[in-house]
Amino acid sequence: MTLDLKHYPTAGFFDEMLVRSNRSRSHTKEMVRLFRSLDDEELAARQASAELAIKEMGITFTVYTEGEGAIDRSWPFDIVPRIISSKEWKRIEAGLIQRVTALNHFIDDIYHDQRIVAEGVFPPEVLEESKNFRSMCVGVTPPFGVWAHICGSDLVRDRDGTIYVLEDNLRVPSGVSYMLENRLVTKQIFPELFERYAPLPVDTYAAQLYNTLTQLSPRHTARPEVVVLTPGIYNSAYFEHAYLAQEMGCELVEGRDLFVEDDCVFMHTVSGPKRVDVIYRRIDDDFMDPEAFRDDSMLGVRGLLRAWKTGNVGLANAPGAGVADDKVVYAFVPDFIRYYLDEEPLIPNVPTYRCMFDEEREYVLANLDKLVVKPANESGGYGMLMGVTASNTEREHFAALIRSNPRNYIAQPTLSLSTVPTVVGRSLEPRHVDLRPFILSGRTTHVTTGGLTRVALVKGSLVVNSSQGGGSKDTWVVDTEVT
């Protein structure tokens, strides 16, 4: 018996593949036709084949559990792709370029004249209490005025079809390797779909990343020495660090492999020290240099910040870029776009209440059962309150946290995230998704075609993070129009 999509529930949500009458969207017709031709056994078999391929390819991520420490798990992947029309993608791409351009202007301004503060557009108290503002970066001008060379902005779609930016990841955004591997697995599982569709490619990302990094080299050589700096094998994103280093043809190094001499960075090799031109660092500011930041760090390189400030090594992302990776700062990004670019935002923020302001805080405290509350600097789905599902005790706890440190919290309405059909046993059910495109900025700015679609595998859940039980899907941008 073929799969029954007639009773697939779309009511109440925007489904990326089907409209409410369970008809396919114009750009998903061939996809829906294929899935309607499969029986439940074939669907389950293809999902099992994908999971086996992931194990054989060694695609893993690390989770940390109480009492068990670090555990490597196979990457959770669902075989039904998420499809975006090229017409819609062009609008998304333009909005993301606009956004990251404004964010880089903001960071550069904050470490120089702070015009946006002086002119009353950005509150000084937000900056004063920023955990990620680095005073030692004041006055530094990185190449092209770019601080966030690699950005991952999370997008969501509400029930009415509106796309919003949920947050910006500017410190060490992760997930791009899984985007690339997802495409390889999908090609193995559904080769017939690639005869009907021609999704825009994603496999040029590593070359684009390498090109962006080489632009930061202080030395004009034919092939600058670029390395990927990892905290080590126990980091949750270590698979990605190793994967990207291999794809770019670069050395994967830990802090102990590097040293600074005469304000230049060198790498230990079997043939002696070798100068390093550019470091793609996957280590947070706090741990990258025990001379400048945490003196107890065993992960970084002593003197690295000094070498960067002297202009003898390129760092991506630049130290201090995290000043804009703050959920309170996020609430002001539309103002940054208007201030620095004199444009209206092409992609809106999710409506956001800033608890630092009395009126907005009182609204939040009175409506905790309807809102999502987030601390300024947590990530991975940690430390937040889902008010709709929280207990009275949990809501009271968060009310106390907000009152004690209102600058540290924002709140947003609970969005009805869009859904995509997802394999559950031997059938397809809707599961909520978001999207993380990756934006590379150097001399020019480039947006990956599609990005990483993350999916909440638990029925009814809105939490898509892999550390919280989420998974991922391949993301296709196809050259057809949306219904």
C-alpha cells in the first residue's frame, strides 16, 4: 500500500511541502509524487539505509550527559528534504547579506567611535554589561572592517508564512559540515530525485570558506598557511573541525601545536617551525589566549591576541565579534540596519520584549505562560523557558531571574514553526523545523544556498537543537516558484 498523504495534518501550521488541502506546492510536486509512490516498507527501508550510511561515513556529534560524560552519537538525519523556491531564496539571501553587513558595521563601530551609542540608537547599559565585549580589541581594524567572517543566522517561518530571523551566531557557528554531508547521503538514498530536480549546489562551501580565509593573510603569498584551531576531540563539534580542515586541505591543530615568537604565529612540524598566516578558530575568546583572557586555559595559544593586533596573523572570527552575539543585542539589529545602511530590514526579527525596559518587562512577567524567555548568552537550547509547557514553579523561578537581572533576558511569542514531512516509523508526520544558512564575509559576502535545516524529531516539540533531541534534513533551493 502506498503512503497516504491525504490525511497528513497541515491545519494550524505552514507546511513547507503541502498546502492545507494536502496538495503539493508548485516547487514540491515531483517530491510529493515520489513519496506517494512509495509504500511504508520502502519508506522505512530508505530511512534505515540513510542511518547506515551515516554510521559508515562516521558522521557524529558529541553530547554531554550527567554521569556519563561525553558520548559520540551518529548524526540524526531525516530523509525527506526541505525545498525552498529560488524566488523565495533570493529574498532570503538579500536579507541575510543586509543583516550581516549591518552587524559588522556595528561591531566595528563599537570598537572604534561608538557613534551608535553616542547618538542614542543603542543603549550604553547594554554595552556596559556585555559579557562578550573585549576592551583589548578597541582600536583594532581587521581587514575590510569585517569581524564576523562566518555567521550562522537562524530563520523560522510562522503559520502565516512569514520568515523571521530568530538569532544570529557570530562567535563559532557550527553545523555547516552536516549540511554538506546531508546532501551526500540524500544523493545515495534518492538518486531518482536528482533526475527530476537540480537543487543549487552546496559542495563549493569549503572552497568559498578557504577563499574567505586566505583574504585575511598578512603575507601576500600564492598559498597562505591556513589552519583550523580546535579545542580537541572532546568538543561537541570536533567532527566538523576535522571535516572542514580536510575539505580545505588545511592542518587541523590544537593550541599546543602553535606558538608565538616575535609577534608571529608558528606551527610545530616535523621539519621545524612553520609560520601560520590565518587561523580559523573554533575556540571561544575566553580560551584562545591565556595571556589575554583566561590564564588557566590549556586550549589556546599564549600571545595569539598580540600577534593578531600587530597584524601578523588573521583570525576568523575576529576576537570580540561576540559582542553582537547576544540575544539582547539581537533585538536592536533592525535599528542597526536603519542606522548604518539607511534601509528597512528585508527579514524581520521575531517580535522581542527586552526585559531591561520597565514596560516590556512587566508585560513579560504578566504573560510568562505564553512566551519563550531566553538569557542573553546561552546557546544550544539551554537556559530558556518555554512558557506554554513550563510548570508554575519553573515560571516563578524565571520571574525571579528576570527581576534580579533584567538586562540578561528577552522574551518572544511562541511561534507556530513551519513543518516538513518527516519519517516516523513507516509513515510521514509533520515535524517543526528552522533553517541555519551560513554567510561568509570578506572582500565580498556569500550566502550558502539553503543551509542546515534542523528538525524537532519529538512530536509537538519546537526545540530543534541536536543536543536537545533534534535532527536535520537536506535543504534544497530549486528553480521553480512558490504557490
